[in-house]
Amino acid sequence: SVYGRIDAVDDKVDAYIALTRDKAYEAAEAIDKRLAGGEALGDVAGIPMALKDNISTNGIKTTCASKMLENYTPAFDAHVYEKLKEAGAILIGKTNLDEFAMGSSTENSAFKTTKNPWNLDRVSGGSSGGSAAAVAAGEAFFALGSDTGGSIRQPASLCGIVGFKPTYGAVSRYGLVAFGSSFDQIGPFTKDVEDCAIVLNHLYGYDKNDSTSLAVEHGDFKEALNKEIKGMKIGLPKEYFGEGIAPEVKKLVMDGVKVMESLGAHVEETSLPYSEYALPVYYIASSAEASSNLARFDGVRYGYRAKDYEDLNDLYIKSRSEAFGDEVKLRIMLGTYTLSSGYYDAYYNKALKARRLIKQDFEKAFEKYDILISPTSPTTAFKIGERSDDQLAMYMSDICTVPVNIAGIPAISIPCGFSGGLPVGMQIMGKALGEASIIKAAHAFQ
Ligand code: GLN
């Protein structure tokens, strides 16, 4: 069973924060009964899945890999979990992440560092490193993660599997512990593109509990499988192949592009000039949102509470100081600073204006191209500890993925080869609600 595999390897990989063994066996029995009763169950029934530990699960701890929520048990299910459970998928455990999804290596977890299954001295990527490593190591058939600036695609790339970030609003965020609400999306990690299409079918759809949920029909993503890509127009944004991208990564992605070309696609170099500003825009805007979203963790209503305090203010200060990790504190400080009066126009408002320009770059490109292709991560998995003290190097890990969240468009990362024994991922981006083109191209390539 999948638990046999977990028992055999998870003390080395450290993908899971908690296993839900008893509940999983109960759920499996219930599925058996439904089958025995003659019920026709769908394509995820009985399939073992893992959820990133910032996705709420009723009666099961949801820690966000933070001391703040170490003992927090939600009283409701996230929309995506409810839907998958309904379809018969079986939750086997909650996976590790960077605290509150802030990071690119899963080293910011308050509990443990998830290792890369291909090389245990390397990071699994982040922030959804636990979900990526679990699928890559055969410790789950599929897993869900969240992607605010690359946290599904980058770990998928580093672990050699498929990761998908949906169009903003296409998948309900209800029950996802919020980081940067205007960027966050939930999406799947799978072994291949077909599984990805299958899981996406279960995630998409309108939800009245998410005010940003889109009321659109998504159709069946499996219809985009096994299609020809002859005549498809592919753009290669030159800014995503320049400085900072490791030569071997660039080469493997270009080899992948040549495969697409041999299948009849038209490939052309293009430009997204404002992407140059994507990192500062992302870190200003997402930290501003995070500072507001994380204000609710005050030690009063739920979460960690400091033991000794003098008054209410002291309770807030001590609880937050003791329970948040360094990276989270850094983002809260950055966010409150850029939102404070006197600085608001210079930073936050400026970032929003630049955000619009970055988005317009993409809109213009998609008038000409069906999809855009780039590397997912500028390098293969780096050594554990290598970037822990180098904030900028860590933030650079997301240089190819954050523009997608800024623009709200969908993108996939698929494996396109190995360099030095480590996987390399290729990112395929599509226009808003253009996931079918992405799946079509990714499946044809795979
Ligand atoms: N690495 C980025 C950050 O630290 C993205 C995180 C994410 O997508 N959740 O913010």
C-alpha cells in the first residue's frame, strides 16, 4: 500500500507533517461499500492523495508548518477537499511546506526540511515541497499545493513531476489559509499530464464561498489529451532565457521546444519587457496582502498564545514574536511598511501600476501566440542550506514563475530532462482560462 511506501522512505524524504492513517482506512472501506452497492464511482475514487498543510481539513490539524497553528484543527473542509472527498479520493496525509507558504525550498518549515527524492542533500523546492516530494517519491498518487508565486511549479520542476497553477479564480480558495489573496491558487501535483487533467476536472468550478470565484464552464480537460499541435503558435519570451538561467537548464528547455517544433508547432522569439519588474512587484504586493491576512493570528481567537503577558498588547506582541518564524516576520514587516501612510504611494500603489503593465504584456503576447514557453526554475535543485542566508538568491528562484501569478494566468511545469542527475522543468503558460491549450501542448510533448 501507499503507507508501506511512506513507512519505507518518509523518514528520509520528510514529505509529510502528519498521516491520516485511520481515517484513510475508514474512507477506503466506505468506498468499497459504495462499489459493492453497485454505485458507479469516478476516476479518482479510492485514489490516495496528499494535501499541503495550508489546506483546511475538518477535524484534522492544519498547521501551515507554523508554531502559530501547531495545534489548530479546522471545523470545516476546504472546497477542493470537499469536492475530491465526494468523488472518492482518499486523504492519506498533510504535507510539509515553508511556513505559511513563504519560501522556495521548504527550509522555512517550523518542523522539518523536506528532501529532494532524487538527491537527499538537495531541496525539494517550495513552498509546496512536501506535496512535490510525496508524489515524486511514490508516497502519494497525487497531491494538492498552493501557488502564490511559483510554489506548485517550482517544486514540481525540482522534483521531476507535473505541477499546474490554474487561472486566478478558476479554483476556489475557500479553506486555503490566505497568503497573498490576489495571487493564491490551489493546484495539483501529478506524475504525468493525463493525471493532471483528471485532477483538474475535480478542482475547477464556481464556489459561492469564494468572492473571487469565476462562474464559467470549464469543460472536460481530458478532451485536450492526445491532440495534434500542428500549427500551434508558441512564443519564447527572451527575458526568461537571459541572465541568471543556468546554461544546462536553457539547453534542455530549448531541446523541448525543438520537439514541439518537430510536431508542427510554429516557434518564435518574443518579448515581455515588463517582466523585469515582476520580482519587486510580487514581493511588495504579496507581502502587503500577507501582512493583512496574517493580522488575524493574534493569540486571542485561536492559534498560539504566549504564556506570560502583562496586558492585551503584550499578549499580541509576545504571541506573534514567539510563534512566527523569521521569514514570516520579514514579510509582515515589509508589508506593513509599504502600506503605511507616507510610503503607500511610493511602494504599494507603484507596484499595482507595474502589475497592470506586466499583465498587459501577457495580453498582447496572447493575441499572437497560443502558449508561451520558458524554464520553470532558473537552476536545478540547490543544496540544502545553500541559499538560506541569501535572501536575494532565494527570491531569484521564482523569477520565471511569479509573472504568471501577477497576470493571473494558468501555467504548467513538466519535466524536460535531467542535468547532473537532477530534473529540469519546462513552463508552459497560457492566456486566462486557456488551460486546454496548455494541456494539449504538454501532453503532446510528454
Ligand atoms: N517563493 C515565493 C515566496 O516565497 C512563492 C511562494 C508561493 O508561491 N507560495 O513568496
